[in-house]
Amino acid sequence: MEDAKIAVETGVAVDGLDIVIGTSPQLMEHSHGKSMDYIRETALDVIRFVQSKGLEVRFSSEDSFRSDLVDLLNIYSAVDKIGVNRVGIADTIGVADPRQVYDLVRTLRGCVRSDIETHMHNDTGCAIANSFCALQAGATHVDTSVLGIGERNGITPLGGFVARMLTHDRDYVKSKYDLTKLKPLEDLVANAVEINIPFNNYVTGFCAFTHKAGIHAKAILANPTTYEIIDPKDFGMSRYVHFASRLTGWNAIKSRVSQLGLDMTDSQIKQCTTRIKAMADVRHLAIEDTDAIINAFYENLYAEKGVEKPLLDDLTASEKNKVAQKVAELSTEPEAQQLDHVVEQQTEIMATNGVNNCEAVKSINGEVTTAT
């Protein structure tokens, strides 16, 4: 009660008070040492005092999911009867799973008329799922924090929770929230507390909309919904198909070849992709490196024999040997040998029709029907 009086009489603009006390056997024994009867009677007295000051009041148990269900429902029913504005459920140590959350909130929804707030910790990785299940069961409020920052592993992260809601009802979420503000907000908080946003953070992480594996890149380039449930543009983010690695697929390289304004047949692109993958096995490739390899490969298609330019100008002797070895290994495969033969034939056709001839490329790839 004394704490409540001090809070009300601080002299600042107070809209309401949040009353919290541990209700699990562990907290009742080792934290405050009070009985459930004492907790209930004290809660009722404090709530009436706060109400007498014309303020909103929320009552929340702490460590709700290790508390006795009958005790919880009794105290929530008691505070609801005297008109508490909101009751709260707290998974203080992150022990709950979505099914437990749904069952408890659903049961509580049938016992109280007030709003229901939830506070989920992320110790076992269930905070977002638990919060979403709470809403489905009838909760009205969810506690979140930017980047999930909080005690230990934190609580429900705002970005991840909004993303979860977006997949459930995109139109509603977009009409209610300016999602493009999420990234600047997280940057602001990250800078203030001097941390880096995790590379795999929900929505705003470095890798959130990055695609690297060949089979993923091919599908994403054809239809982004194949491997993305969220449109990055909704959050002011952009998609990136990674093509500078040993995992790259030829469809990603084909997209980059088009961006560079070059016309190459599918077979030529596949052969170029082999060179890129071999180079990526030898050294880390930046985007500029991959572009240089593509351009050099393209020029070498039409260069005189013996005057081909190196795929990268700054290769050491050791790296050149390793790349040559990798390419030689790949070239011994029957499929690679057949590809080499096809590329030679197609390059001759291209040279006859004019270098960088778009229609010739489409014809060879089977994308258009040539006149007979």
C-alpha cells in the first residue's frame, strides 16, 4: 500500500498503476514470503485505493504458469468484481508453451470482464508464439519491447510479433501500423544501448530477406512468395539474392548477367557459374569480384585463343593454381564436358549473329520461335 501511495502522490501526471506480485509457490516462499490470502486481501485494498484517486489499475500475478490455477482464478475473479481495468498474466521465466497459454487465457476469459494483458519471456524461445496464442484465446493486450530487450533473454520482440500478426491479417495490420518505422526504431534503440541488430533478427536482420542457395534463388526470382511469407516492401526493406558464393545457382547468375546488360545463353551462364563457384572455393568473393568474373568470362567467349584475360586481376599464383585445379576437377564430369561442347557451338552461333545479340540468345535458349 505504501508504494501505491507514493506512486500516486509523486506529483507527475499518473494515468494508472500496475500492481504485480508473485503467486507461484517459489516466489511466495523465497521472494516476498506472503500467503495467497494475504496477497488477495492486499490486492483488493490497493486497487480500491487507486480507484479512489480516479486512476486506472491493472493487477497481474507474477510467474503465473507455475502458480496454482484455482488460486489464480480466485484472485482474478475477486479483483474483477471490484472493477479492476485489466488483469495480467506473466510467464516470468519463459516456461509456458503455446497450448498452456491458450488454455489459461481462454479459461480466464470466461471468468473476468476486464481486459487481459500478457507478458511473455523468451527463455525457451516461445514468447512470440505464446503472445499470439494469447490473443487468439481472448487476450486484449500484449507486452512487447524493441528487439525483445528485457531481463535475461527478454520478452516478446515487437518486430517479430508484428510480423506474426501480419501473416495472419495483413490488411488490418497495415491499416493500423506504419511498418516502415520498425527499422529506424530498432536502429535507434540498438545505438542507444550499444548493441548490434542480430544478423537473423525478425524482418530487419541482415539475412531476413537474403537468398543464397541455388534452388531458393531460382524460385525467388520466379515468384517471391515461394520462399517469403512477408513482402519486404511492407517494412521498407528490400530483397537480396546472394550470388557471390560457392552455393550460388545459375539462375541467380543469370539475373545478374541481365542486370549487367550482357546477353549470354543459359549454357554459357552455367559454365560461368561453375567458374564463380570454383573461385568462391578459393577466396571470399565480393559483389564486385563476381561482376568482374562475369565480365571477364563474357569477353573471353569472343577473345582469340591464348589472349583470354584472367577472371580476376589480383589473383596470386597460388590462387590461380587452386582455381585451375577446381575447374579441372569440375571439367572431368561428363555433364561439364558436354556443357563445354555446347558453349563452344553456341558461341560460334553468337559470333555469327553479332556479339550481345539478344534475339539470338533467346532463340538458343528456346525462349522465342525463330522464323523458318
